[in-house]
Amino acid sequence: MLNFKSALAACAIALPFAVSAAEAADPVCEIDRPIVFAGLDWDSNSFHNSVAEFIMQNGYGCETDSIPGSTIPLLNGMARGDIDVTMEIWPDNVTEALAKGIKNKQFVDLGVNFPDATQAWYVPKYLVEGDDAPAKGLKSVSDLPKYKDVFSDPEEPEKGRFYNCIAGWGCEVINSKKLYGYKLTDSYVNFRPGTGAAMAAAIESNIRRKKPIIFYYWSPTWVMGKFGDDVVKLEEPAYNKEIWDELSAQTDPSKVTQAVAYPLSPTHVFVNTEFHEAAPKLVKFLTAYETTSSDVSKALAFMQDTGGTTADAAVNFLQNNQELWTGWVPADVAERVNVALKKQ
């Protein structure tokens, strides 16, 4: 009889531990429906969605989904509650919509995803480094007139060619104004490729063949992930808000008399207010989520080189950045994610 009671006691003691282990192995998501991400129409956002979804699915036991679209419609969707999570908001680009949503308590800013989205003018290192470099001494936009022959335009050989964005993009408008502000229109052709793909292809082709090129680009992108270590950012006058606002407001580029560097743009993670209140564990994870522009550019370069999807890039990122992402989540969540990664 004593042995039977002892066995019962042992079972009673062991049972809670068995339940806890089962719960740890098979977690229950805080949200009893799919968590909906904003499927913004650019690759870096899709990459972040894939990373967060992999962790939520395998670490927290959640189902996920996404709704495709562009920034303002999806931001409005988050305000309505149709979207739970937006992984990549550029506050400088949607100031009014963000201010309205925050004021109406429709969504919550969880902080920075990556702090260093950059825009600049670049030249390859082989043009400026080394004793026999053809543009040795080129460091700043103010130096460019002296080196126009190095970047000779095929159609106007007396001028250099500056590779701008494609016509209609916001960066094309700003760069066109900068050419006037830096007094470069007499020495450089404002060349606009026909498509974003053509722009990237021209940069890749010239760098691979070690040809001269001066171009605008931004990060995170696969181009900067692939060639960021091979190029040099040209120095510009430091960002000044007053000058920048004046440049931005001017509708006639020829009337711009001064320009400054692009501002450094942090991107943020936002969530719907109801989600914020209903899912404290997931919110804690998303608040801790932070990458760099370089991290994302390398992931996009991985996709470009392998033909992989953002899901493939997310797995590759998680497999190779253990020290980073395990700091975003509790140890038990990290363990479950790692089990899933080993199966990939």
C-alpha cells in the first residue's frame, strides 16, 4: 500500500513537470487567429516579414498571414485593425499619416528596426584608391568638375555622366536639384535609366568590368549588399534641415542654389493598438527586433545571388546571426526556432 501511495505521489510530482515540458515544446500563441503583416511592396520589408513570421510560427506557435499593398493603404489598414504588424515604416515619408494614427491611438510605435537607411552618391574604390587611380583625389561632390573626363558621357563626351534614379522617383527629383545646388550641370549629364532594374544592372556591370561610374543609390538594397564594400561615398555638406526643406520645396531645380547630404533615415516597427494590448509576449519580441542596413542589404544580396525567396533569406539570416536574434527572444523560444532551423 505504501509503495502504491509513493507511486501516486511520484506521479503527482512528475505531472506538472510533464505538462510544462509539453507546453514548452508546443507553445500556444497569444492570438487565436493568424497574425497579419503588412506586405509592403519592396524586398527589405518582405525579408523582415519572413524573419518575424518564422520566429512567431516556430518559436511562439502562431499562424501568420500578410496583405500585399503600398504604404498608405496598408497604414490605413493597420489603423482599422486589418493589419497587426508593419515591420518597416519610414517615418519621414509618412509623417502626417503616422501623426494621425498615433493621435487617434490606432497604432503603437515599437521603435527602430534599422537605424541607418542611407542615400548617397558613390564611386567605385578602384577609381580613387591607389597611386595610378584615374580619379585619385576625388573625395567630395565639390571635386567632381575636375574629374568629368573620367566619367565621360557617351552622348556628350565633354561632360561626365551622373547615374540618377529613374524619372518619377522621389530620389530623381532630389538628385536633379542637387546637381544644380552643387553647380554640376555644366560638367555632368543628368542620366536617368529607364527602369530600376536597368539602373542596378548598369552599376553592377560597370563595377564588375572596373569601368568609371558615379551614381546615386540607397540602402538597404541588394546592390549595396553586394558592392557596398567596393564603393566610396562622396562627401557632401552635412545635412541641414533648413536647407533640405528649402531644396525639397523648390519646384524649379534650376533655382536651387545650395544642397546638403540626405538625412539618415531610421525605419520603425509599428503594430495595431489592439494587437499591442492582446499580445504582450509578441510585442516584447517585436520591440527587441533590431537589425542594420548592412544586415538587410546582405540578405537581399543573398536572394539576388541564389535566386532565393525572402523566406530563404530569412532562414539563411537566422542560421548565420545567432548572437543577434537570440537576444530578441526568451531562451525557450530561441531553442524552438533553432530546432526548426535545423530542419531547413
